[in-house]
Amino acid sequence: MTLIAASSFRGALVLAAMFAMHPASANCTLVSGNPAVTPDSRFAIAGVGAVLDTRTGLTWRQLTTSGLSWDAAVAAANADTTAGFTDWRLPLREELLTIVETGCVLPALNTTIFGPLGPISGAWTATNGRGPTAWYVHFGYGYDYYEGKSTAFAARFVRDGTSILFADGFE
């Protein structure tokens, strides 16, 4: 399954309903014939509440914040100290799309690694849209689009951590 463009969202919903779905694991419903692209084995613990994506080298905050305007999400990322890190930020659009589980819908996210979606399934990115807007990623279906920055969305923070600290203290 490819990422769903916002303009074809209704069509994608119809197609998703037509697919025979079966549980792939406890964290999502795999669309028949689609492989999981964000298996648990792709991630490593990077501290309490943080995981390293071994494919991209990015470190992600596991849980999202909820119900924030874009400006509030930027401020919350700058103030966050999850896992002892102080360099959290909003991800670029392209970065956030790397953790969309394109093999699944409802949610299009590995919730074993990233926790439940919560009531808001859109998450802000640092990428500006047209005018006073910014891009977000919708983790219900895996599409991305832009919205006014005053809209309340979730936020998932990222940092540029590329190393893993092993139990013996060596990287």
C-alpha cells in the first residue's frame, strides 16, 4: 500500500474497506498482501520513552503529545527532556513519513513501539505548507497534508541521535 494522497482519501477509504483485512500483530491490522515496513526489530530502546530507528538513525519520542497548535508543538518539543535528551524537535515531513506503517490502516503505525494513537491521529511536522499552514501526517490512514497552524494536532518529537548506548556503556 502506498501513502494515500489527501485528494484521494475518500477513494482510499472505499478501497481499504474492500480489502480483506486480518490482524498482523497486536499493533495494527495488516492489509492483505502488504508487508509490515516498521517491524519491532527495526527499533532499539534509546532511553526511557525513546526509540532509535536503526534504518534512519533518528531517535523518536515514543508517545505523542495531544491537542496542540503548531506553535505550541514547537515549544513543547524544545522544552521536552524525555530520556534525558534536550534536543527534541518536530520532525520534517519526510522524517515523520518514515514511521508510517504503510502495511496497516487504523492505525497506520506500529503501536507496540509508538503507543496508542489517542483521540487525535494527526501529528504536526516542522515543514511549512502554503501560507500560514504546516504539514501533518495522519496516522489513521498514513496520508499527509497541510492545515492551519492553529489546528489542534498531536506532536511526535524526534532528534538526530545516530548511536545506541549498549548496556555495557559502549556505543
